[in-house]
Amino acid sequence: MHVLVVEDDPTVRRVLAVALEDLGHVRPAANRVEAIDAVAEERPDVVVLDVMLHGSSGLSVLAQWRADPATADLPVVLLTGLDDAMERRAGTAAGADAYVTKPFETEHLLAVVQDVVEGAEAVDRGLLGRSPRPEPSLPR
């Protein structure tokens, strides 16, 4: 499995890489540009994407991927330190497949990532239909 980890904090990025290394190849990205480039170079099986990136928003990165037909179905797990209903709605509206809050338990993160990948594989094999993603709502 190829996992892209997008996290601007170097310590958290290392922790995530170690936590996910049993799944296969883990590629780190520190910002929006690295994340976009990494997906363009070699599409990962799943992306673990921090919501609050320095100088950017993980939600805007996700929205960019969802708007591009080549990456619209890219499995994405959002990772954030904020755990409130509004944040979850924003992640869901942006098209996240799952949502994990910091601090996280390694076993929980692994389970969520594996579930997202298995769900995407089932869709690819035609075993499950994927519901259309909701259109993101614009702030009022």
C-alpha cells in the first residue's frame, strides 16, 4: 500500500510515518505544494491529510483533488486537532472519506486508513457503489 502523509509539523509527520509504516510505503509531504506534487507523481492508495497546514488549509487541498476528475475519488482521511461538529461537517462537505482527531491512537488510525482503502477497492471492483460527493457549500 502507498500512503501519502500530509502534515506540516515535522514531529507529527514522523510519528504518522512510523505509525503507518506497517501498511507499506509511506511518503511524507510537509505542505500543499508537496502534497499536490506527490499525488501527481504517483497516485497513493490513500492520503492522510492534516486540516490545518501552515499557510494553507487541508480542506482546500482536498477540494482541489475532488474538483479534478483524475483525483476525485482519491481516498482521503482528514487529521485534525479540532473535534467539533462544525469541523466534521466541513470535512464531510469537502469530500473526506474519514476523519481522525489528534491525539490519535495508532491502532485506531490504522483501522480507519485500512477501512477507507478497503472501501475504495470494493468500489473499484464494482462491489459497492459510491455515493456522489456532496457539493461543498460556500460560506455565507
